[in-house]
Amino acid sequence: MLSSDPTNNTERENYKLLIGSIVPRTIAFVTSVAEDGTINGAPFSYFNIVTSNPPMVSVSVQRKNGELKDTARNIMRKKEFVVHIVDEQNVEKINITAASLPPHISEIQKPT
């Protein structure tokens, strides 16, 4: 059994340990709408089923420099979002949406 003290690891090392340990690991592509109508799209590795009755999933949104990310802010304000399950054919396209963009620029509609 491999033992690891997360306090001795970098954030990236802990991330790699978690994603390599919990498999299969589906990627969720979460879309939400900003106050100005901008469609926000973000991929999430930290996504799982909570219960089937009622149907419920969980998505964990980290903060960036202590601030809420666009997805969390949009969900908290609008109380709605859509979870898309990423298939193998779209992984590369979804990875591109992980870019840090200002809230008024849509990751989905961003010119490539």
C-alpha cells in the first residue's frame, strides 16, 4: 500500500495522485450563464454521482487566488447549470476550454 502525506506534496502532485487513484474518471463539461448572458464552459475532473433518488451529481469548483471562479459564481447566482459528459472524441476540444479567460468571454464561443 502506497502512503502519501498531502502536506508534503505540491498541489499538482496531489491532483495526479487523486486522478490516478479514482478510476474510471469521467470528465464533466459544465456550462452556466453569466449575469451578462455570456455562456461559461469549464471541464471538471472532480465530478461524481451523489444519489440516484433524487438524481444528483456533485461538481467541485476550486477557487482561484481566493476568489470564486466564473462557474461557481454563475451557479450560485442563477441556481442552474448543465453537466455534459465528455466523450473520447471531444476531449481535445474540451481541454481547450480550460483556458483562464475574463468572465465576459465565452470559452465555448472563443475564437481558436
